[in-house]
Amino acid sequence: MENLIWLIPALPFLGALLLILFGLKMPRIMVPVIGAGSVGISSLLTIFLGIQFLSDGAAMYVQHVWTWFSIGGFSPGIAFHVDALTMVFIFVITFVGFLIHLYSAEFMAEDADYSRFFASMNLFVGSMLVLVLADNLVLLYLGWEGVGLCSFLLIGFWYREPANGYAARKAFIITRVGDTAMAIGLFLLFQYFGTLNIQEILTQAPQTWSVGSQTAVLVALLLVGGAVGKSAQLPLQTWLPDAMAGPSPVSALIHAATMVTAGVYLITRTYVLFELAPTAQMVVAFIGAATLLIAGFTALTQNDLKRVLAYSTISQIGYMFLALGVGAWSAAVFHFMIHAFFKALLFLGAGAVIMALHHEHDMFKMGGLRKKMPVVFWTFLIGSASLAAVPLISAGFYSKDQILWLGLAGGNGSVILYIAALLGAFVTSIYTFRMVFITFYGEEKTHISHMPGFWMKLPLVVLAILSLLGGFIELPHNFAHFTLFTDYLKPVLPVIVIDEGLATIEWIFQIVAALVALSGIYIAYLFYLKKPYLAQNMERSKFAMSLHRFWYSGWGFDALYNAVFVRPYVYLSKANRSDGIDFFYTGLAYFTQWLNSLFTRTQTGMLRTYMMGVLVGAILVVTISLLL
Amino acid sequence: MNGISMEAGLLLAAILFALGLMGLLMRRNIIFMLVSVEIMLNAAGLAFIVAGMRWAQPDGQVMFIFILTMAAAEVSVGLALILQLYHQLKTLDSDAASRMRG
Amino acid sequence: MILLWMIVILMAGGVLAWITGRVNDALPRWISLLTILANLALAVWLWLAEPATALVPKGAWIANLSIAWIPQWGVGFDLALDGLSLLMLLLTFVLGFLAVLVSWNEIYTKVGFFHFNLLWVLAGITGVFLTMDLFLFYFFWEVMLIPMYFLIGIWGHENRTYAAYKFFIFTQASGLLMLLAILSLYFIHGSQTGIYTFNYFELLGTSFSPAMGMWLMFGFLAAFLVKLPVVPFHSWLPDAHSQAPTAGSVILAGLLLKTGAYGLLRFVLPLFPEAAIAFAPWAMLLGVIGIIYGAILAYSQTDLKRLVAYTSVSHMGFVILGVFAFNELALQGVVMQMITHGLSTGALFIMAGFLYDRIHTRNIEKMGGFWATAPKMGVIALVFVMASLGLPGLGNFIAEFLTLIGSWQANNWLTVFATIGVVLATAYSLRILKKVYYGQNLTDHIIHDLSGREMLIMVPMVLLILWLGLYPQPVIDLAKPSIDEQLQAYTNVPEDRTISMEKSESTTQPTDTLSQLKTKGGAYGLR
Amino acid sequence: MELTFYIAGAVAILATIMVITRYNMIHALLYLVVSFLAVAVVFFTLGAPFMAALEIIIYAGAIVVLIIFVIMMLNLSEDATQQEKEWLKPSIWIGPAILSAVLLAELIYIFTAMDVPTTATVPVDAKLVGLALFGPYMLGVQLCGMMLMAGIVGAYHLGRQKKKVTHRFLEKEAAQ
């Protein structure tokens, strides 16, 4: 089985290749068969691999397919490395990916570029698998950029709309900024270790650097640069909301479940470096905390259903970063998995709603869908409950509560982080249920045209079940000693040290978290369902209005970047369009012409003038040679 | 062996050369210009001969013979050109032939 | 001997094409196609036969040929082939092949003369890549210049005369400086050893005073940096590239620029190690300025070919950055960059040619939405746009990554700025895609998808760039011996330095007498 | 001998001055003959009698006669002398005269400032010259032959009187 690892990413690539080459000629029904089928087989392979992995107790599988290039001892390979961490990621990618492919088979059925869509999606799944399977950082970088490309292609999928093209370009360029930092990090790592093999670096790093060494901090920060770009964290978060221009399955797969969590994967994968660089780890935690708050408040004010979800994704990844920052590695990965389930579910549900309402994105033009689309409503509700971390019954509660708790009690935890996370949780439950109430309750405002069919409902239901039950594999310590997930990751990721003094009163914090989530839901209920005039009253005050505008614009980051980077650059480029340096050369040419016209005047045609010139020249030569 | 110093010979050559040059620049008549060129060539030949005598080598005289030949050829071609020029322009004014238009 | 044949075949094919062009338009096309294919076959055969010849203790050299040409002056007809040359030759013939195919439906006037020029440019380039005699090198350097001038000047676009002159004057003026340096090298070497020769191998060991070495290196650099081009000297390139016919642009971008890079590798590095080390930080700075300046200018161009031309400026910045990093990784990156840039930029120019064919404009403001009717073209354009922004999995990534990781070892800050250039590359590359293929088609033209001939051109390029991106090892192995050889002077630098310092003292003697000789011609001689 | 040299030199200088200042062309040419003869005497005093003979035969004889013939062919009127008078005004000749004087002064300075010990000249007889001419300078002699041939052909071609003007340099002027 471990010899077939290469097939897991290869199959989606093969699917993409087939679709690119023959997609326009093959019968339409074949397109989703190839597209979803290849990912499906991959996910089956992953499950078999997982079963074997769990049963034979090996620490890792490594498969070396071929040497990519080899120069003077530096030889990154096309080689795959599977351990417990990777297993989680490839499971989520292939399995959730497969479900989303199934969903898209119906969702995109009307689109003219059916095969292009599936080709890009397959290419994405392949690249994402390469990213997480790579055993060296160069190959990881390949996957990293590959998913960036696919994200670009899929955001700009409906390319006829210029805005989509801009959004796609923005996403690619902003993530590229982060990638650049990461690339520099790779150069630095190579300089110290002479290799970019992840495992070798992880074993050598503690011997080379002491804890808190400046180089280690620098490397870690550069890697964080890459991670914040890909995972849409502060300060590179602005691309993700615009990325919602892509079709909903794309948002579900790329911009919620998998690609945006690549940053989480990268940091987890190289956790040794972060343990050597506590400063960098601190930075990660605070980036996470700041992002989750900023994105949460922004989500409160959005009208576009998908933008709410986009900001909530940013916010949730902020939680993961916070967890990474405090050293709660497995908690971050756990939240990643649960988040993948419920956020994919929410996006797919949103997609179904949007499709039903003629591609209407504005929540305030929706409403009353509860009765009309029961399956979508209930699954969406389950997803929302998970997102808002409704206590006990939702998976989101278990994963988020763990982060909240460890944010306070973990080794690097602090009260500030805890309060930020708690405030975030409160805001999360408000905006989540604001979204639910506005979209599904109230009266119907737009006519429903298209009801989701079987292939769209199936993934919703499966994901809803996972969003409910996924949390029970990892329970809080004081419930029962049932920590399947942490135990499973123990060989790869160290277990976090918990402040023993606080451990006895953990139940207090759990109750606080539960109350916060429930009160958030109640406030949403109060403002948007029970007494809508409250919200309207609030909007009238001047302060609230400007605050609303500020939050609505995503805290002004877009405007800031436009003013500081984009516009000066474009201005500089436009101003120098005809290339200033060329003026020098044209000037030279004109100068030569001018000299020419000057010297032409000496050509009088008078013999005696010429002779005079010869004489003067002779005198000059003789004089000079006499003087020297 | 005689007592004439090289300086004296070269001085004579220089004076003749300068006079030829002056004539060349002063006159507008093209025949006078040709004559002045002859004077200059002659002066150059004189300088060669003086130098040859100084070192007791025949080379100076050889050079004079070459200059002589050259002067002869030059004069014949030059005069032919003057004839044509006069035929065309009806004047011997060198400034009249200042346009080079083919 | 096979090396001589390569050049002779091209030249003879050119003459034949010219002659038959008077009879028939199709004949020159077929003749050039077959000529180049024959050469390509020869080069591939050399490559495949290479493992056997590699065992010969000659080191890096796979084949060579040495015929006395003008023995009185020490000029020999010396050709030699090592891995680097072979790679460049393969690139030359592949791109030459494509250039003929591209002009198949584009050139209808003076077809014979066009192909004559095309083949002679290729012959000149082949010569430049093969020759091991500086005199001959200069000769071939000129041979590739003049036919190119005609290609631009006769078959170019609306502003062709200006572009052709500009190209000619820039390259010729810089070439003359190189000639000056070659001659000084010749005389210095001659006065030191008594052997007056232009032979590359003989001249390799020549040592100079530091100042002299610097000046001589600048002479060579002048030619190579203008050709490359490096930023203050780049302004001929956008004009020449945008005005040339498609085949001309492909050859200019794909091959002519590479001769500059090749010259840096082959001549500047081994001949002037001292001076190169002293100049390295400045050269790398020039490279970085080139990367960023080219990228900024590329962003705002509206002429598609001009845009691609500025991307060349940007990409060639990596070459000089890598060359002056003096380590194996960077040099492998440079070699890779030469090949992949040749392919990817060549392909982008060909795409621009295809678009010009269809809508008769190069202005991207007038394009848009072509994906709808030309998806194949879109996919291929996507591949090459991604190559140009350095997407991993395509050849350019390997090149840029190796160059940067190598130059990081030499200079951290400059590498950081060069890496930022990659972000700017993303901006301009995506702009091509967005302007041309995304959005709505605003023109009246319906853009047809690629024809069979066009696919025949593009598909091999896509395959090549993918192959170079996923399994570049054969290229790396082939280039390794020659790179090791070029780097020989740098492996034990401190030692070298002391030796040449001693030598430089002794070299002052002959130069002094030389300077006395010069003044003898003055008035003092009379006294 | 020395005295002869100085007298001949003085004559040559005076005669040359007269040449360049005459208004009448024939007068000037007569002075030119005197100048050439004087130079021939200088040659003789220097010990190069053969050269003196050549000077008289070719310069004073052939060349001057050739020029006189041409002047006769041109058939100049009295106006020509008048014309010369107008052309030779001080304002015209003063500039060249000064410049030439400067050059002359420099040449004289160079000759007199030489620190080479002044030794008297040594006569070289014609035999040695002949040997040199047909020995090391053989190529030069041949070239001279060719040049004379070219001169003759060129003079013939240029000097031909044609009914219609065909020379491309002058065609347009003639047409006006």
C-alpha cells in the first residue's frame, strides 16, 4: 500500500490532464466522472492507506518517486512523506474534496466550461496533495504555488466579468508576497542545513540553533510570512473576501476547507523551528488573535452571504493560528479538520441558496427559505451551530473550546489571548446566527428557481453528520479521558503542557465559553428576528454608522494597501511607460545630429578654406609636440 | 665633403616650403595654386636630399626621384583638370568650383 | 569536424534558400526546415553519444576541431563543444526550427532572402556558441548581427527602420569595445609569453595588473551586457523585439540574448577572475535593478510584444545575478534560465504573433475575452505566462530558484530584492492573461483557435518546458562539467590572488616599454 | 662651395617670392624657372649633381613648359592680369601670410634647436643612387612607373575636348 502513495496525488493530476486534453471533445457526462472519479479513487486509497497506517503502527511512510534535480549534494526529490499529520490533511483533502466534486457535478452542470472547471479542480486537489505530502520544502513549494495557480484560475473562472479577473489577480499577487517571504526563508534554511528535506531540517535544527536564536526567529518569521499569505491572516488577509467571486464549490474547497489552511499545515509541519523561536511563536499567536477579532467584526456587517463566510473563515483560521502560537499543535489541526467539515458545509449550503435565487448574493434579498429548502436549512443550521460552537452537540464546540482553554492554560497562553478568543467566539455566534436568521427566516423576498438535486444534497448531509459527530473523537479532559485525536498525533506533534493550577477549574471556563456562544445566538435572535427595530435604531446613530462603514470595508485594509502599494506602483509604472533611460539614448542621437549640422557648415567647397584648415592643423600639431 | 651644414639646407627647404604654402593660400587663380604646390614639393625634395647627404646615404636622392615622378604625374593630371574646369566655368577662379554636385 | 559541418550546413542552406527563393516561395521554407532539422539531429546525436566521449580524459569537451586559419597572427579556426555549448546548440536549433514554422504563413515578401538571413543568423549564433578562438568569436559575433539587422529592417512592423538602426548601433558599438579588449588581451598575452595567439585556452592563464584586468573585463562586459541586456543598456531591446517579425523576435529573445549570457559564462568568468570578483557586487546590483526595473516597465506596456520584451529585461537580470554569484547552484540556474527563458519568452512572442495574425494589432487594450473562442490558445498562453512568473513545475522555476538560492550564498540583501522581483513578475504576467484572455471580446474579430501548424509549434514547447520543470536532471548533468570548468578559477581564490599579484608586478615591465614605444612617434624623435 | 650654396639659396628664395606675387602668369612662371635653377645649383653644391640635372630637366624644363603650354591653350586675355590684381589684396593675403610665417618660425626653431652635432654634408654619387633604386627600392620604381602610366591615361581622358559635356561632376554646372 505504501508503494501506492504516489497515486494519491497522481490520480487527480491524471484527471486534470485528461480533461485538459480531451475535455472539449468527450461527452459531457464523462467530465464529472473523470473529475470526481479520480478524486474519489484517491480518497479511497487514502482511507486504505489510513487503515494500514493505523494498524501497522509505523511512524511514517516515505516514498521516493524520482530525484527532481541534483546539484552538488542538493537533491530535492519528488518524494512523499506520510505521517499522522499528513494523514489528517490528505484525508480531509481527498474526502471533502470528493464530496465537493460530487456537489459540483450538479452545481456546474449548466456551465459552458464544465470541463475547464473540473480540470482546474482536479489540478487543485493534486497540487494540494503534493503540498501536504511533500517530503522536502521545494516540493512543498511546488504544491504551494500550484494551489495558488488553481485558486487564481477558479476565482477567475467566470472570466467574462472584469471584477472576477481583478479578484483572481489580487489573490495570486497577495499570496505571492507571502510566498516570497517563504522562499527567502527556504534560502536561509538551505544556507544553514544544505538541504531542504523537512525531516532532516527538523532533526538538525535543535542541534544548530539554541532556543531563541536570532536566525531561528528570522526563519520562523519568514515561514510565517508565507503562511499568513496563504491562510489570509493579518496583514495579507484582504484577498480572501474578494476570492468569493469564484463558484461556491471553489469557495468551499479552496477558500475554506483546504488551501487557506496550508499556512496552518506549514507551521505545524515545521513546529520544531517555532519551538526554537518563541518570539516568532508569540507573533503567530497574536496574529491569530488580531485576525480573528478583526475578521469577526467585519463579518458582522457584511451583506453578501459568501463574504460573511469568507470573513468567518479568516476568523476561524485566526483561531488555528492562535492555537499554533500557544503551542497547541494538535488542537490547531483538530480545529482545521472540524472547520473543513462545517465550513465546506456552509459554503455548499450557501451555494445551493445562491443558485436557487438566481445567483443572488445579498442576504437581505433572501429570507423564508426554511420551509422551501428544508435539507439545505437543516444542514446549514448544523454547520452554523458548529461554527458558533453551540455547546455539547456540535463538533465546533469541542475543537474551539479546546483552543480557548489552551489559549489560557497552555504553555504560552495568556489572559489577553483568552479574552480575545472569547470575544471572538461571542462575535462568531452573533454573525453566524444573524446570517441564519436573515437568510432562512422572515418572508420570502426572491423566488426560488432551482431546487438542489440528489448530488447536491448528498454532500450536504454527509458533511452535516461529520460536523455533528466529528467532535466526539476528542473530548475535554474533564469529560472523559477520551483524546483520540491528540493520541493519534502524539508521534508527530508534542503534547502541550497545561498549567496544572488552572486544570482543576477548567469547568468554569467551559461554562463561560458555552454561555458566550449561547448569548451571542440570543443577541442575533433579538436583533434580527424578534425586534429588528433595535438594529435599525442602532444604525441611525452616527458613531454606529461610521463604525459600520469601517467594519464593512474590512477595517480599511484594502484602501490602505491601495494607497500605499498599488497606486504608487501603477503610477510609477505608467509614468515611466516610455522608459526614461531611453531619453538618454535619443538625446545622444539628437546631440550627434546637432554636431553633424555644426560640422556640415565647414564644408564650404572653397579650396583655400580647406587649405587653411590643413595649415592650422599642422601648426597645432607642431606646437603641441613642441610643448610636450 | 663640403662645409655646408645640414641646418642651412633644411632652413632653405623650410623657407621655400612656407613660401609655397603662402602662395597656395593667397592666390585664387587655380594655375597659381598648382605652381605653389610644385614649389612645396620641390622644397620637400630638397629636404630629403639634404638629409640624405647628411647621412651619406642614397635614400634621400631616391626619395627625391620618387617625388619628382609624382610631381610630373600630378602636374599632368592637374593641368588636364584645369583645362576641363576652364572649359566648363570659363574662369580660373578656384572658388567658383565650390559646389560638389554630380 | 561535425562542428564545422553544423555551421557549413546552415550557411549553405541559407545560400540555397536565397537562390531557390527566386524560383519558388515554398522551396526556401522547406530547405531551411530541413537544414535546421539536420543540424538538430546532429546535435541530438552528439548528446546521445556523449556518455561514450565523456570518458576521454579531455574533461568537459565533447568534441573539438582545430584548423590553422591565419597562423601569422595566431588566428585559428578552433571549434569546441562542451555540455554548455551543446545545450545552447540544442536550444538554437529547436528555436530555429520553430522560427521557420512561425514564418511559414507570415512572410510573403522576399522569402528566399528572409530564410537566407534566418539561417545565417543561426549560423552566427552556432559559431558563437562553438568557437574557442577570440578572433573567430568576434567574427561570428558580427555574422549574427548583420542578418538580424536585415530581418528587423525589411520584414519588421511599422517602425522597423528605427528599431533596426538602434539594434545595430547598440550591438555594434559594444562589439567594438569587445574587439578592443580582445586585441589588448592578444598583445598583453603576446608580450608576456612571446606567443601571439587568439586561442581561448592559451589566453586563459593570462594575468594582468588589477586595473588592466578591470578595463579588459569592461570591454568584454560592454558587449555582453548590452546583448543581455542589463538595465542602463537595454533600451534597444524593446524596440527591436516589438518591431521584428515573429521569427525575429523569437531568435532575438531566445538566442541572441543568450549569446550575451554565454559570453559572460565562457569568457568573462574564466578570463578575468580577479576583476570579476571585484566587480561582482556591482554586477549583481545591476542584475537586481534590471529585474525590478524591467518588471515595473513591463507592467504598464500596452504593446504586447513590448511587454514581453521588458519581461526579458527582467528575466535576464537573473542571469547576471547568478553569473556573478560564482557558485554551482547559481550557474546551473543561469544555464537553466538561458534555456527556459528562450522557450517561454519565445513562446510568448509566438503567441503575440498568432494574435497579430488574427486581429492585426499588438495593443492589449484592444484585446480581451479570447478564451471564449480560443481555449487551446488560452491554455497554452496560461502555461507560458505561468512559466514567466516562475510557477514551480515549469522550467523557469528551477532556473529562478537555483539562481536565487545560489545568489543568496553570495549576497543576502540583493537576493531579497531579486525575490521581490518575482512578485512584480506575477503582476505583469497575470496582466497579460487578464487583458488578452479574460474579460469580454470587444473587437469585431472572432478569434479562431490554434490551427494544426500552430499546435505543432506550441505543443513541443509546452512539453519541453514541462520536462525542464519536472525532470531537469539531464540538462544539469550535461552542463555540470563545463560549469565546474568555468568556476575553476574561483575555487581557490585566495591562492590565485597572491600568484597574480606577483605576476602583475612583472607585467608592468612590458607595458611600460609599450608606452615608451608609443611616444617615440612624437616630436622628441627628432632630437 | 659654401658661398655658392648661400647665393643660390638666396636666389631661390627671392625668385619664389616673386613667383607668388606676380600678377602676370608668364612672368611668374619665368621666376619659377629661376627658382628651380637655383635649387638645382643648391643640389649641385650639396654634392648631388645628378639630382641637379634632373631638377633642371624635369622641373624647370618639362613641368614649367607644360604649364606654359596650357596657359597658351587657354588663350587668356588682358583682363586676366587685371583680375589677378583684384584678387591679390592685402586683406586676402595677410592672414595666410601670418599663419605660414608662424609655421616657418616653428620649423626654424625645430631645426636650430636640435642638439645633434652639425656635421657637413657628404656627397653621394649617382651610382649609389642607381644601385639603391634598382635594389631595395625596386618596388617603388615599379609603382612610380604605374603611377606615371595612370597619370598619362588620366590626363588624356580628362583633358579631351568634348563636344558635349559628359563629366558627371560638372554636368549640372554646364547645363545651367
